[in-house]
Amino acid sequence: MSALATAITAALMIGLLCGFFGTFVVVRRMALTGDMISHAVLPGVVAGLVWSGTRNPWVVSACAVAAGVAGSLAMRAILRHTRLKPDAALAIVLSVFFASGVALVSMFQPSGAMAFLYGQIAALDTRDLAFLTGVTAVTLALAPWMFRSLTLVSFDPAFARILGLPVRAIDLAFHAALTIAIVVAMQAVGVVLVTAMLVTPAAAARFCTPSLGRGCLLACGLGAGGALAGVAVSSLRSGLPTGPLIALCLAVFFLLAAACGPDHGWLPAWARRIKIRRRIESEDFLKSLWHRDAGHAEKPMTPSTRPMLQRLAADGMIASANEPAELTARGRDAASGLVRAHRLWEAYLADVADFAPDHVHEEAERAEHWIDQDRMREIEARLGKPARDPHGSPIPPCPSEDTPTNERSP
Amino acid sequence: MMHFTITDFWLISAAFFTALACGLPGVWLVLRRMSLTGDAISHSVLPGIVIGFLASGSLDSPWLVIGAAACGWLAVMGIDRLHYAGGVREDAATGIVFTTMFALGVLMMHRYGGRVDLDPDCVLFGQIDTAIHGKRVSVGGMEIPGIVATSGFAALLAAIFVFLAHHRLLASAFDAPHARLLARAPDLTRALLLAVTAAVVVAAFQTVGAIMTLALLVLPGATALLVARRMPGLFAAITVHAALSAVLGHQLAGVANCNFGAAVVIAGAALFTLTAVAARLRLRPQPTPEERANS
């Protein structure tokens, strides 16, 4: 197997593995615990390398898991016996265990330690690759089984306990499996950048879907894609380190997902905000046209813009996009629906919520854009079909049923 | 045991100054529960250090500090923006930002560091053993190694900062709204603290490397907080911890023949553990009756 083929296979596996575990690491807010584990396993890794002499991945992983457990126990001891906060305990365990690892490296100089510190994906041999494949295959085979209980334990451990799940055992197994995944991934990207492999794809997936299952699949895909992209870029030219390139490719994916992710990516959220603002401005304009037609000279006209007039004309709310705008029948229905919502809400606030009549207008200015037909009927029924709002203005009757303006989800 | 030479003296001084320089702002990070921001900064300054190094061609240039402080600021801003405006959880935001900056730094080091003596080993291990024999500077008519001068200067800077900004730090760490009422802008205090942290991290980088810098930031303060009950005692305890870790670390490095920075950190951790056990066994001064009545 050529070095490039090895690197590609390993990148794929590690991306899948880290995507899966990273999803839970992110939802459990364990990103920095993952960072701690990746540093805390170092003395174990070095001890395993020294002990086995031949870089046996089983021995190395076993020692690494032992060191990871020791790190977690040390952290627990610090939290229990001192008044230090979790961040300080985490920082102490992380840096001191790493220092012990560095001391061991400098004392024994085991071969292969550099791969764990810096990550050399192309230097993995067939045995490492077999181990990696085994770990990934077992994880992915068990994933559909583990998924449900892991989700339950991650989001609501108390409920999981009531259901009879062995919460503590599942937590322990998760930590052990995560430690093994970290040890494996360290060889590809190095001790510091494992955190990027775990956290970045999973955090990127959170922007794209609210579902944990789809997010997990997406994180696996992004992890594998980022790792492959890193390997590809580093193979373009000699002397480019793979680990940092993988981390940077993942960071680019993350930024793309954060910008364009359909769930709560920044650009879609921005577009939604603009759309809502436009709707509110148009509705305010329609309402002011209605007031003008009803002869309420004391109400100032809401300013209009050319694009707004064009949109309203296209929707058939006003006769043409030219000033002065004239409401169509449909526009009049929509506007009176808004006025109706406004005045009903004022009446509701004054009668039921006990607001002073001079305090309800501002509230109703906001609420009129969000109350749908059903809610209006409900309010009307509750107030006993009031004819007038607290200021004495008549509440317009329900417009014809097919008016679409207020049929929207809040 | 081998002879105690002048090199040993300089090694111990450099370690002591580095530990002190990190410990003084570090205790405020611990008190503010920002230890992991310290971790993020210690990794994120790497691109700034590389850029400063490439721009100036020397490891003792002020450009390194400026570049590092800028990158530290960028990282903290990035984490804040991702967290508050971007809707990413704080721990995940920290993990993403510092790994990205670190990756950028390592990449730049590989790409442009070939012709200069800045290598990735320095990032993980520190290079005090070689740096101690490096360029010498003359201070007050005495020839001292550049790294001792740098770390001593960093310690001086940190000491001046915590002395001058003491009330500001105290108010903003324990009661930010009150600090705002006193017109001691807590946000500015936080920014100053992080800038000083970035500056001392640059000094510590050469001594112990990026990751063990975190130990020097946290361990002296954490140990001192176990025993001290007043601010002056806290700073005295930090100084004692820094001095003892330097001396004991030097001994340990000699006995075990291991990396000097790692030995200093392990010695500091041993002191922390001993202090924690002693504090647990109530070997510390007991509270006076009126203190007990107040608690």
C-alpha cells in the first residue's frame, strides 16, 4: 500500500470516527474535556511505546486508556478535595499530564512518539491501519444501537436512569471509547489538533440540522471530507504537514456551515430577519393606507419605498406601484385584518390582562403582525365580540375567509 | 550530583522568572474561571510569534510580543463572537478557535521556518536547554543569557501590572457590576489581563513550550489559593511556589535527565499535590474565632 493510499484510508476512518464521537462531545459540552483527554493520554502512550518496544497498537491504546482514566480521576480528586473550579482542575490535569509525557519522551526517546505528538498520517503502518479499521468498524457497527441510549444519557441522565439504563456504565464506556478514538486520531493530526477533529465537524453540523441523528451523519461526512481534503492539499507539495492542513480544512468547512447552514446559519438567519422586517414594513404601510382611506388624518403615513410598492402591487394589495398608492379590495381586507388584530389585542390587554388603556398601543403595534386568524377568533370569543377597542375605535369585522395575509405561522 | 555551575543558576533564574511571570496574571485567570481561556491564548499566539519572528528575525524582538498579543486578542474576540453572536457553545467555540490558530501557526512554521531556527519542537517542548547558551545581553554591566533577561523582564512587567491594576482586577473578578459602578470598566480590565497573559506566554513559550505554559499559568495560583486567605499572602505564595518549582525542577531534571520545562511543571504539580493534601489535613492556620463566627 502506498503512503498516499494509507493516508487516504486512515483519513477516511478517523474522520468518520471523530465525527461520531464529536457529535456527543459537542452536545455534552465536553469539547475541552476532549482536549484534556488528548493531552492526558500522552504519558500512557509513551509508557506503552517504551514497554512494547514495537509500537504495538493494542498495548499503546491500553496504556493510553489507563492514563486517560488516571487523568479523569485526578480531576475528580481536585474537584472533590479543593475549592478549585472545574476549569482550573481541567487545566492542571491537562498540562501536568502532558508535562509527564514530555518528561518520559525526553528520558526514553521511544520511536514513534513523534507521530503521536505531531501526527504523521502517512507514517501509519499496516498494523496501525488494521487497528484503526477495527476500531472504526466496531464503532460504526455498534453506532445504531448505542445511539439511542447515548442520546438519552447525554441529554437527560435522570430520565435515562428512570428508564433503567445503566447510566454510569454507559458514561464509562463512552469515555473509554472516546479515549481510544482520541489515541487513534492523535496519530493523524497530533496531540493538539485532535480537538479540532472532534469538535469542528460536529459544531459545523449543528448549523445544518436540528436533528442529532442527521447531525451525526453529517459530522461523520464533514470529518472524513475535511481529513481527505487535508491529505489532498498536503500531497500537493512536499513539506506540508498534514495535521494542521486537516484542521484548517475543517475550519473552512465550519465557517461555510456557520455561514450557510440551513438550520441557524448566519446568512439564512439574516435573510429571515430581512424578510420579516420587510413584511412588517409593508404591513405598516398597508395599515396607514387604510387609515388614510378611512379619513384618520391624525395618523401619519408610513414611508414607502419603491421595491416595497412593487412587491405589494405584485401581491395585488395595491392597484399599481405608482404614488399615490391605492388599496385593492384584497389589500383593504388585509389592512382591516391588521387593524382588527391591533384593536382586538388592545381590548384583550385592557380587559383581561388589566393593562392601563394608554399602555396598550405599543404592545399592539408589535402583536398585530403575529396574531393569526385562529388566535383572533379565540380572543374575540373570549372578550364576547367587543365592538370597540379601549380607545373607542370600532373593531373591523372579520374579513372574508380567503384573505391570506394573516394566515401565517407566528 | 554534578557541580552547580553558573549555567544552573541561569536555568533556575529563567524558570523562576517564567513561572512568576505566568503565575501573577494566571491567578486572576483562575479566580475568574478563565483558566481555559489561558489555554486558548497559549496556543493561539503561535501565528503571531511566527509572524513576529519572520518580520524581525530574532526570538527576543518586541515584534513577537506585539504579534502574540494581537493573535491572543483575535482568538478571544473570535471565541466571544462565535459564542455570543454565532450561537456556538463556549467550549466548542474555544476548541475550534484555538486549534485553528494553532494549526495556522504550525503550518507557517513548516512553510517559512525552514531557513530560521524556529521549529515545532520548541512549541511542544520549549528550548530552554539550548536557549540558555544562546545570545547574551548586557544588563547593568553583567553578561546574562538573553532568555533570563526576557523572562525577568516579563516577570517585572507582570508584577507591575498586578500591582498597578490590583483594585481594578479585584473589583472586576469578584463583582463586575460593582466594578462598573466604580467606573473601573471590567471589560477593559479583562482585555488588559488577557493582553498581559499573551505577553507573558511569549516569554514562557521559549522556556516550556505552548502546552506546559498553561501549567505555569494555573499551578502557582491554584496552589496559592489553597493556602492563602489574603491577597498579599496569595502573591507571596505564588512567588514561593515559582521559586520552589524552579529549584526542585532543576534537581529533578538533573536526576531523571529529562526535559527541563517538564521537570519544572512536574515539581510544581508535586508542590500543588502536597499543598492540597496538607490543606485537606487541616495543616493550614485555623480561622480565628470571629472569622468562624462570620462564616
